[in-house]
Amino acid sequence: MDVLALLSPMTFLLVTFGVLVGIVFGSIPGLTATMAVAVFLPLTFAMDLSEGLALLIGLYVGGISGGMVPAALLKLPGTPSSVATTFDAYPMAQQGFAEKALKIGIVASLIGGVISLLVLYFFAPVLSGVAIEFGPVEKFLIILFALTIIASISEKSLLIGIFSALLGVFLSLVGVFPMNNELRLTPGFLEDQLYDGFSLLPVLIGLFGIAEILRNSELGLKDAAGKKVKLAKSKGSDEAKFKFSVFKGQGVNTVRSSFIGTFLGILPGVGGSAASLMSYTQTKNFSKKPDKLGKGAPEGVIASEASNNGLTGGALVPLLSLGIPGDSTTAVLLGAFVLQGIHVGPLFITDNPDLWSGIIIALLIANVVMFLMMFTSIRYFARVVEIPKYVLYPIILVMCVLGSYAINNGVMFDVWTALIFGVLGFIFMKIGIQITTFLIGFILGPSLESNFLDSMQASSGDMLVFFTKGPISWVIWALIIGSVVFGVRSNRRKKKAEAAETAEAASAGAN
Amino acid sequence: MHRKLAALTTVPILAVGIAGCGSLGGSGSENGLDVNRVRVVLGSSSTTADTYQNSHAFTTHVGEELGVNMKADAIGANRAFQALDSAKTDGSTVMFFHDMAYLSVKYGAQPEKFALDNWKVGPVVSTNPGAAFLAADEAPYDTMAEAAQWLKDNPGENLTFAVEAGGTSELSLDAFYLWVEDEYGAEVAERIKVFATGSDEEKNQALWAGNVDIIYGSIGGNEQYTKDDVEDKVREKFLGITASEPVEGYDIPTFKEQGIEVDGQPFTFNKEFFLLMPKDVEKNFRQTLDSATAKAIETDGYIDELAKNKFIPNYVPIKDSKDYIEKKRKRLESIIDQAPEFSDLAS
């Protein structure tokens, strides 16, 4: 079959439709790429498999990319993998550079997506071997490595950062313990509601959406309206205008982040959120101006977005070369194959060359369509930051409630979860617990635990296995230590600089 | 301008929200039912597992026969039971699952209030005859019986199984354990260990990583790893299936053929899919559903869709299904009663 036959108008239309719907799903907190793929999965049964996959791949790429929109504009990540996007895109948006921040994110997403696609196309069979080499011990260490972001982003105190993350891990363990089906950390009267623990998305919505609304309500919305954000006019201001030159000097960062995303995608059971967090940490560690990160630095947006889109091609590597999905969305995607009676395994690529090429082409089209669609329309989205908070917040609140309710197809407890974590988030802000690190702990907690338990099962409970497993684990240990040292040193430097500034200001005041 | 923007933002959000939340029930269908949409909740949350595939065939063809919109919703056992528990009696919510529906309660994985007695058992619809045990291709045994013999001959070794606590995999392992204990003594049986895992994908990875010796899988899902061209490190081989009859086209011995028995009877386990409905579900609904199922299940479309994944139709009408499942449950539960606790088998 030649390439032209694979590029049928129908395939193109389905990918385009998928990307559009995916972006909508990704943009609405509570709706995710996984959900978009799951909703459309039954429809694919009536289609030719390559067409069905084109639709689902469009949804996947669109869903992952759409997550950046509310992350930048509302500080409310549309999907868990866009948490790190909020760190810099939101401050940029608040400075009036929402359009620029989003455009940087879109370009980074395209680059990340295309790099991962190339890796998938050229190296899938080779890399499937890598996926097998990474057992539970290595995956546990990789997640630990992702957690070293705490050292980089801890505001004020590293100890509080660690405590916040541990609290997040702790609460992520509420519910049934799958090893023996016993409930843990669950009050008797909530056994039904908390059987599967707190759902991640309502927790995220509560912490980032509702808690923020509560905080602003306390400050007084009239005051906030006075300090209204005005979208900087890109015509008048050079700083506000998006130029591709913003990527100048960011080549290494973009490529590194894309590869981190792709690589973590290849490892099943690590989770997509770890990718953007890990890229962000590395960007901060290697940055010439680490202090700028977290305050609206384009390189932070690039790191997060290049890596979460890098995940798309990466997660398809173990799926198409081993039949093992790399993340939760590709797990649903696999359902499309199985429904048609096709079991994806080690011989899939050699046995189905047309389908394989179709997938690659669909992925390429999806990335290009995503770029064109978002890049041309984003300036309209960016205007959301201009809506005064007294109008915007009720809308966000409605979105939060509806999104939480929709996550598990109408479970009222998910709405309560969002509200409970909204209030908890507000209290956390008051007592100094860091919301972002708490959420990172909550997101990574379950995979941290399951890989720890698998390591223990495989080694008959020998804790030393994490140090003695072999060269891969030693390399990850070196990375963990390096990352913590970098993070701590950069925090210290920052503190010293701040102390010096304060002292200078004080002496200037005394004179 | 701001108001316009606000309105433009709110309308699609509300639309998506309302569509996402979904209103069940309705004004009735042409078939005389009180509902025009039926939510079929699944006991498994995976879209790659056999429950999803069997339910897809069911919802598509029976829904068509009934003239109602039937939608499978993969929410997992506990949520599905809860949804069924709070469902209306008009049939707007029913559950689709397999034998784990009652085994999970027996194993304590689900609370007693979700036991079979609390539901109306609907028609049995299909069977997955391919539930199988597999080992790495290089393993020194080719069948489950040989694996037991190997364990006896190698006193310093263990046999570790990847199984899910409270799942059908635990049941089949229990049967094997009891047979080994009976055949070779407790000392040999005690060297059978479990490695707790969840999905089929996790079981495969545990096998490839060398963390387990034997996994529970299926012909449909694992056949691809048994082919000659597959690389050594992921190549697997079938050791036996639990179904009562061999599967056509595959040279895989059943437990029965290998002489694996419990209480003097061959151990067979056919994984069967059936419906559960609220206890007091309206008679009209269940009768209409039953006759629609009887008709749909004979259509080529239904049979062909099941055949794609090597499942077979197996219709037991509502009037007989309760007794049919109860009989099976009693036999299986007696095996569970004799078997050691999951935690005692943990390595």
C-alpha cells in the first residue's frame, strides 16, 4: 500500500475531528484524553481499524495538548500531565503574555510530539527491549527521581516540601489495598465512597480550582478586579509578541524534554505526569537562570509541554511492539484493536505493515493539525485572562463541579471530593503546606507504591535490592542524588541572594 | 464584551457537562419498555479485558433487538455493584460481569452486601473458554501436571504464580494447589507461591522480568507471545486451560485431560458472562430483555463478534440462570473453602 492510499480524506477528517474534540476534552478540567478515547472507543468498532485508530490518535494528541490551555490561563491543569505547565505559563499569562505562553507551549508540543513520533517509527522494536529491562526496582527509582522536583520547586522550606509530598502520597493510598483487597485509611461510614480512594481529577480540581477561588474570595474580588490583567498587545510590544526566536538557546532544553517524555512513555506503569515534572526539574537544574523558573520563564513552559507531548509517541512504543500500553490512554486505545480481534504483540509491526504506517501517519497528521488548530485560534482563548474574576470564578466553579461529576460518569462523591480538597487546599495555603508538591505526591503515590511492592515481592522483601539490582539502578541513583544536590544548592543560592537583597535594602533604608 | 465571552465559555461547558452526566431513563421505547437507554455497568474497568469485549457484543446486538440505546460503562466491580444497588427497578441500569461477581464476595474482595442473593440473576450470554496458564518458553515443563512433577523433583525450588487476589486466577490456582497437595503432599504444595498483580499486561511483564514462573492469561490475549518468531525473552507457552473442553484449533491440554482433580472430580472452570439486575427489577423489563437476548444471540453478527476473540455464545435463560449459577458457585466455593488464604501463599 502506498502512502497516498493511507492518506485518505476520511483518515484526515477523522484525525482532525479527533484533535478538535481532544483539545476540548483536554481544555476542560475533569475531562481528559483518556476519557475522550474511552468515549469514542465503541464507535471505532463500526469503522475500518485504521480509521478508528486515526480518530483515537487525534483524540489522544488533542487531549494531551489541550491540557495546557486552562493550566496557563486559570492555573488549573486540564490534565494531570500539565501540572508543570502551570508553574511558568500562568505567571506569564498574569503578566499579560498569555498568547505568547500558549504559543510557546504549542510549538514545544509539536516538537515533542514529532520527536517522539520519530523515535517510535525508527526505534520501536529496539526500545521494547529497554521497556523489559526496566523492572519494578528501576521504575520505583525513576518515580523517586521524578519526585526530586520537590527539591527544585519547594517554596521557602525543603522540609515542608517533603512533608507536603508525603502527605499527598499518604492520601493517595486511601481505599482498597489491591494486594489483599483490605480497605485502609478509610473511615467505616465512607467505605463505599472511598473503596477506590479519592479520584485524582476531583482532587486536582479542588486543590487548583476551588482552593484558588476561596483564596481570592478572602482577598476580595473587588480588589482583584482593580488589578485586572490586561492582555498585552503583541503589535505594540516586542516582549508580548511570540517569535520563534524564543526557542533560541532552548534547543537542548526542548530536545531533552522531548526525550524525557518519550522515554518515560516507553516505561509502562510510571505515569505521564512524571514526565513533565522530571523535565521541569532538569530544565531548572541546567538553567543559566534557575531563579526565573516559576516566575514566568518560557523555558519552563517548553520543558513541560515538550515532554508531555513526547509521551504520546513513547507510550505507543511498548504498546505496538509488545502489546503493553505505556500509559492510561494507550491502555484504552488498545481496546480498539482487541474489539476487532487484533491482539497487539511482538509481531504486530512485522505482521501489519499497513496498519503500522497508518498509525504513524495519523500521529503525524494529528500533531500538525493540533499545531495549526491551536496556533491560529489561541489568541481568542487567551482573552479569557481579561475576564474579570467576579465573572470568571463562578464559571470555573460550575466547570469544576460538572467536570468532577462527569469523571466517573456521575458519581456525586467526586463532587464532594473536589469541594473537600478545595477547602483543604485553602487550609494548606494558610498553614504553609505546599499544594503543588502535595498534588505531585498524590499523583505519583500509587505507582510509587505498586512498584515498591512488586520489588519487594520479587526480592522476598530485601530492601537492599534497590541498591544491588544492577547498573541501571546505579545510574538512576546518581541522577537522583545529582538532582537533589542541584535543587538544594540552587535553593540556597536563591535564599542567599534574597537575604543579600534584603540586607542591601535595609542598609539603603538606614542611610 | 466580557458578558459575551462569559456566555460563549459557559454554553459549551454546560452542554458538555450535561452530555457527560447523561440522563438515563426516558419516555419509553417501541418495545414497550419504560426506558429508552440502558446503562450496562461492567465489573471490570479495563477496555482491553474480555468483559468489555463480551459486553460490547451484548450491548450492540441486544440493544438493537430491544430498540434501546445500550451503553457499556467500564467502571469496575465495586462501582458497578454500587450503581446496581442504587438503580431504579425499571432496568435503566444493569450489570454485566462474569463469575468473579460472586467469587470476589467469597474471597472477601467485595463486601457481603453485594452477594448474589441480593440481585436478580439475568441471562447467561457467553463463555471465554480460553482462560489459561502460561510459562516462559524456556521453562522446564510443558503442562501444569509437569510443573507439579518438576516442583516435586526439585525440592529447593518454588513455583511462583502471577495472580490477582480475589480473581478467577486465584480460583484456578487454588484448584491446582489442592491437587498438588493431594497428589504430592503438603511439602510440595507449600512451595507454590503467589505474586499479586492486576491486569494481564502486568502479569506478562512480571513473567518477562523473571519475577514469576507461571502467569494466568488467555488464548486470545497471549497467543501472540507463543509464536515461533517471537524473541526469546518474551516468548511464552501454554501449560493448560481450565475449560471443560479443549479449544478447537489449539493443542492445549485442559486441566481435566491432565488429571487435575479436586475432591475426586476433574477441575473445570468455564468463565461465563451474565447479567445482574436489581432484585426487584420490573418483570416486563426482564422478560423483554431475556427474549431479546435469546433472539440476538443467534444472529450471525453476535456470533461473529464473539468469535473474533475466540468467545462462544452460551445462552441460559433467566428462568434457569439463577440455579445454573448457584450450582456452579457452590462447587467453586467449596474449593475456595479448602484452599489456603492468599496472604499465606504470598512469597
